[in-house]
Amino acid sequence: MTPPPVTQLKAPRVGLAYLLSQIGAHAADEFGQRLKPLELTTQHVGILRLLAMKPVELTQRKLAEHLRIQPSRLVLLLDELERKGLVARHTDPEDRRAKRLAATEPGLDRFRAVEALTRDLEAELFEDLSRDERAALAGLLRRVAAKADLIPGVHPAYRRLAKKEK
């Protein structure tokens, strides 16, 4: 006897945490696939996002603190971005031991491309929700994220990077 199609199976009731995990994993997979043509990883995007949105150049130390990762891991990611011409590092004139970071024009262009694909992905994921439903969902998720001590705009995967180094 052949099993019924998946659509006919009664789905088990799942909790919100599982549902968030399931949706998050799906969104992360989709996002990662869409980044491949841009030759970026999600970690690269997080760095570019912060550099693109900061009016003042950050030091490597401040960026590592903000991302909650070891400076040595950040150096590896910055090396990759610098090789691609997306980030520039230069010596801080006030502290020659410190390096200041800035997104280059190609880096800003690449980040704008990331923003566009992010908007497209978001539109696809939430196409069945009204504008009001999206706003309500975003507000609720921000509250949950704040309670979990997540840094706005910084993916928690950076925490995993920091733990791997210890």
C-alpha cells in the first residue's frame, strides 16, 4: 500500500520555537544561496552592513566587540573582504596600533545588491501577509529578539564563530 501524499498527512502541532527555527533555517538557506553569485557569506554581509551604516569609521577592535567575536576571526573575514576590494583598512592617525575600517565604493555597491536581494526574499517569504500583518509580526519578533539579548542587525551566527575559537 502506498503512503498518502505529504499534503494529506496530518501535521503534528509544533511550538513557536520550532516554527521559528524552521522558518529561520529556510530563510538562511535561501539567503545563502542568493549570496553565492555576489561571492559573499552571511558573515561578510554583516560586516559590510555595519560599515555601510556607520558614518564614522570603526576600528577592528570596536567591530569585533560589536559582533562579539574574537579579533583574530574578524581579521580573517576582513582579509577576504579586502582581497575582494570591498573593505579598506588603514592605520588610525591617533593610535598607530589601531586599524580603521571603511567600506569601499565597490563594497557599498555590493551591499546595495545584498539589500535588493534581501527585499526580494522578504517579499517572497511574506507575500501572503498584509502590510499590517508584516508590521505586527516584525514588532513581535523584535520583542523576542530583545528579550534574547540579540544585537539588532547582527546575526547570532557570529556568537558561534566566537565559541569555535575558545
